[in-house]
Amino acid sequence: MVASVVLRISENKALIAGAFNEWHDVIRRGADVIGSAAQIAGTQVRFRRIERHKKKRHLDFWIGSATEAAVQLNQPGTVGSENPGTTLAIDVRKRRYIIRQGMLTGNPPSNRIDESEFKRRTGLTPTAVTVGGKPAKKEWHIVACLDGGSDAAIRKSTAEFVRQCWNARTFGRQAADDQARLTNLFGRSERGGWYDIDPALTPTRVLRVQGYVYECLEKVLKASGITIDKPRHAANYEVDGTIDAPAGPILVEIKTGVSAADVYCGVGQLNLYPVVLPDLASHARILLLPGRPTKYLADALESCGIELHHYELKRCKRRATAVFAAEFLQRCGVSPKRIADLIARNRALP
């Protein structure tokens, strides 16, 4: 999506009409015909013009084979106000933006979604907008910038906004054929133990280190009334854990090494899981490592919006245990008193 800017809702009817015509032509040129609809090339986003609005560009957008719209993006009938759900805004450099309110009306996939719920479900931050020289009363999000970029960028930005609306619509439930693949299942809690490699000839026993780390974390959090679950995609992609922290939900990826490969793998998983499991879109993302990676990797993680926390891994012949850093436990919602007690008993790192 386009970076945050300060926008002014346009009051120029001709400018608005021209912008919506141009935007519609751009996405139509980069689309494949699918029956009576069109699909933005390289995406699952489909759209159809609502024919009863002959003189305006009113479009339904949905995902894949869904039978209901994720969102309507309509040329406004009223200009220079916040009454339409979609309109045109201008920045100080006269660049034009299609913008839409962060609210979705009710339809079969979901009930009405208000602005605060839209933000929670999508993780999107509203853009600063003024109308008539005053700050807008409603919350607005950029759909696409029509100037300064390529047609492909306009299509990509539009498709991404539609996808976020669909995620909000289907948040926490199964809806439409394509969303069946995104059903949120729950895997069993991990457990320590052993498993065999090539048992037919020369068995090799491998300690389930990560299972023991999960066990230790689950035990610490449970004692403080904090739950950790393991959401799983219908195709069996399984996250390491989601933590219901008081300050907001957390998606955590646990690694048992601190090599560059461990970090790369963890970052990829933390970026991918919120896409295949839309419920995770608004979760904070934490990579939990048994130590600290190089400063370069740590700095890179921060720029990716991923929090880095650590634990101390203790291995013996028969099992492994984990001692978590006080900062991480506090981030999960464990009370300072409880953390102090764990440190005193050598079950947390100061």
C-alpha cells in the first residue's frame, strides 16, 4: 500500500469523474475475463461493474469463486463530503488517490464491520484526511495512488485493499469456497520426546527440543492465566503458537538455533502465516531464539516489524528445558511479581 500522507478530499466533480474513469480503465486493462466478471492478472481478485449505475463507476470486488462482494468501490455521487464510502483525495503535490472509509456494510459473509473492528482485523492504519479544511470525522484508507507509479502498481494496490477487506469479512470463520482452504484449525500442543529417523535399518534417535521449549513456555504462561494455542491451516501448515497477551495477541515462532538460516526461516514463516491464516493479520510477530543473532540480523528484524526475544536452552541426554527472558515474559503479560519469583528460582532470565 501507499505510504502515509496527508490528503484532502476533492470538491472538483469533473476531476473525480475523470480519476474514477482512469482507475477503472487501468484495472480493466490488466484483467482477464472470467465469465461475466474480470480478474486482476496475477491475483484472485475479481470485479464487475454494477450496470444500474450507467454514468458512474460502481464496482463490486470479491475473491476467487466467492459469491458475495468483499467491498464496493463506487464513484461518489456527492463530492467534497464524507457521505460517500469511496471518493477521491489529493495530496500537496496534486497527486490523486482513490480512498475508502474503514467500514464495511453487512452482507452474507459478515455483519457490518465498523472502523475500529476494520483496523483490528486488517492491521491497517487510517490515512490523515481533511475535508473542507478540517480533519475528517471518519477514518479513510488508501486504495490506490493514480499518479507517480505504474499501472501495475495501481492494480496491485487495489487488489491488496480488496484482499484486506475480504480478510476482515471472513475473520474467524469459514466463508465461500476459496476460504475453505483457510479454515482455522487448532493443532495439539507440542510435547517433548524422541522420534526415529530411518527406523528400518539404522535407527537414529532425535530429541524433540522445540517440543520441550513449547512445554516450558506453556507451563509458565498457564500459571499466569495466559493461554497459548497452535492455529493450523487446513493444508496442515501449523504455527508455533499464538499468545493471548493482555496488550494484544501475539504470533510467536520458536527456533532452536540462532544461525542466519534459523532467522531467515522464522521471518518467512512470520510473514506467511498471517496471509494463509487471516485471523493472525493483526497479531504482533515475535521471533523467539535461544540466544541473540548477529547485530546485522537483529537490526534487519526490527526493520521488518518483527520483535526479537530470547531464551536460554538447556539440553541433557534425556530432555531439554528452556528459561525465558524477563522482557519476553513481560511482553506476554506475566506480572512483574511473578517474573521476579521465576528469576529467584532460576526459571527466568533477568
